[in-house]
Amino acid sequence: MNKRWYDIDPTVSLAVSLMRNANEQTQVKCADYIIDFAKQRNIVLKSNSLNDAFNYILRRWYDRDEKIAEAFEYFQFSPLEIQKEISLEVISFLQLSESY
């Protein structure tokens, strides 16, 4: 069975699932956070990976918005430890945003 990159770790999987179910405005706020967090930790994208994502039919839910797609590129190519840190922050942010 083909596992998605974010199904490897339960925390990462939960963060992606919660983000998927959030409204688009909240998704974009999470995307901004993920990008900033990854850049602060010197995560660098392969120069054309984002363009490649937009050059095929958009199959993944997070490819519908360019900012969210960029965030998921950073998320995916971060080491697992950083993915977990991002996930905990995203989960925490989403829980706070849902409580209002």
C-alpha cells in the first residue's frame, strides 16, 4: 500500500488532517506559519519542486492554493523531528482557532 508522506508519523498525520478540515483562511494562516518555521530552521526547497507540483493535475487537496502547496513542500521536505514540531504547533493553533 502506498503511504502518503504524512502518514509515517501519527502526529504529522493528525496535523495534516486537522488542517485539511479547517476553513481556507485558517489553512493559509497555518501555511504562513509552516513556511516561516521551516525557513527559520534553514529548510530549503529544491528550486523547481513547487513548479512541478503545479505542472500536473492538482490531485492533492493542498495543491488548490499556491501558499498552502508551498507550505506543504516545506513540511514534506523537513526532517521528521521538524515535521513533528510543526505538527504540534499547527495542532495547537487549530485547537485555539476552533475554540472561538
